[in-house]
Amino acid sequence: MKKGLLALALGGLAIGMTEFTMMGILPDLANDLGVEIPKAAHLIALYALGVVVGAPTLVLISGKYPPKRVLMVLMLIFVIFNGLFAFAPSFSLLSLTRFASGLPHGAFFGVGSVVATRLAKQGREAQAVSMMFAGLTLANLIGVPIGTYIGQHFSWRITYILIAFLGLITFASLFFWMPDLQQNTNGKLIKQLNYFKKKTAWLLVVLISVGTGGLFAWISYIAPLVTNVSGVPSHNVPIIMFLVGLGMVIGNLIGGRLADIMNPNKATIFSFSAMAVCLLVVHFTASSESMAYVMAFVTGVISFTCGTPIQMMLIRDAKGAETFAASAGQACFNIGNTLGAYLGGIPITLGFTYDTPVLVGVGMAFIGASLAYTFLKMKKSTLQLNN
């Protein structure tokens, strides 16, 4: 079972690399293709769109098949389209393959989250889910810097060939290490879709889409924040990103532990509240170079404690539709990515300094905490009515 979790973590590592390495190699890709950086940045948005489209669609299509087979097929799609992306000769083909490579992202984490809870010992389900997400955080710590270095010094195409190869290794590890679990016979299509008739389902959608935007309002503009406001030398930005990645790895593990100890709902309230306070500290200490390094690590820790608790909230709220809900949660994370980056950029376009996007992040994280508290009250009211 530990090997099964390791296979899921490898998948998280591969998916994290394909999503986040693009930010580091964007100038190199744009230069190679002879396009402007803003146009090349469309590849980031297209991947996120692929996640949003693919997460619910692929889960609904694959619901009647055993989870091991589903995970293997999803990773095969990942390998094929990342491989095609590495060799695509034109920007139009790059756009198509980039969109397609995002399709299995949410479904893999959705199916994988439910599988992780089934592999875990009772009372340690959230920690098992955090083990899968550990691959995603390790991508930011190790995989993305390596992929960026290769892309900058050799070719971005080699980076994506390596990412496709990592997906192939994940495919093999799923084949050899993942137990043959039976499919969830209760998760029929109509029952999966009926989950979104519940008010709590839509509350969770908004909670994730807005609350996680607090993280992305900060991290989307971290490079200009630390260089233009904090005075960090540009050649030290990779150190800042390493500290953020290290913090995310630790925060992910803490989040899994908190979800098991406090219960996922209370852990989510705590996580978003702490994120709001932390981002406020970032704003008021932004002019200090030494604090830039400290807060990069601390904010990385705090901001990533929310991932596992949110995923567990979805799984526990969606009885009979756990996989569909968990995959939809991944789509919401990508909506949060887009919202955070867009809303965080508004103060900059209005002429404010680069420390103002974090104030947008404070507001979004606070809304996330408030919605999580509202969810808790709704669940308690429902329980009292049933009793």
C-alpha cells in the first residue's frame, strides 16, 4: 500500500512539473518560437482550461472502471500529449497539445485522492492524501528548478521530454505497485451529477475558487515583489523560489496532519485564517530584504496547509460521488489560480506597487475562511435537523 501511495506521489510530481515549469521557461519558449511573451503565456491559461474541462468530464466517463486502470489511462494521456508538446513544430499545435495535457490533471488527483483514502489506515486518510500531494510540492522544490535550468541552458523541449518520461515511469509504477481495487459501484453517473444539487457543493466550489486565490495573488507576483520592493538581487530569486517550495512541502504534510487531528473543516478555517494573517505580514514587511527570505518560507508553509483539508472536505461531503467531487476540487484550484493572478494584478495596472497584490490575497483568504465557517455551521444545522 505504501508503494501505491508512492506511485500516486510520482504522478503528482510529473503533473506539478508540467504545470509549473512553464512559468520558468516562458521567455525561452517565446524566443524559440518567435512570439511575444504575453502570447506564449496563453499556454499557461490553456493548461488551466484543460484541467477545468477534463476534471469532471474524464471522471464521469471513467466512473465504471477500476481505479487502477483509470489512473493508468490518465497517465498514458499525460505521457502522449506532453510528448507531442515537446515536438510540436508550431504555436497552434503547441496550444492544442498543451490544452490536452491538462485534461488528466484534475481527474488524476480526484481518483487518486479517493484511492489514497482507501489505502490508508483508519484515522490517517488525510495524511495518505497529503502523501499524494507531496509529489506536487516536491515538483516546486526540485522538479521545477531542474526543468527550468534545462530549459534555459539547453532546450525547453528537452524539459518536456523528461516530463513525459517521468509520466512513463509513473505509468509503470501504477502497473506494478497499485493494488487492484474494485470500482465504486455506488458512484453511478446520475448520483455523481446529483451531488451538485446540494448547497454545500456550490459553497465548496466558491470556497476553493476564492480562498486558494489568496495563495496565487501572492505567488504570481513574487518575483517583482522581492526584487522591486524588498531589494532582493535578481540572481537570488531562485533562492526565494526554493524557500517557497520547501515551505510548501512542509505545509502540505502539516495540512494532512491537521485534517486528521482537528477534522478537515476546522483545519481549513485555520489554514485560510493563518494565510490571511501571513499575507498581511508580507505586506508590512515587504521593504525588508531579510524578511523577504523568511516570509517566502513561512508563507509557503502556511499557504499550502489548505490543500489536503479541502480535498477531504469534498470527499466527506460527497457520499457516493467522492471521485467526481475531488476532481472538481482540482478544477476549482485552477480557477483560484486564474482569479488570484487576475485580481492581484488589478492594483498594479492602477499604478500601485508590487506589495499590493498580497492585500488582495488577504481578502480572498479571509473570504475562504468565512465560507469554511459557514460550511461548518450548515453541516451542524443539518445534523441537528436529522437528529
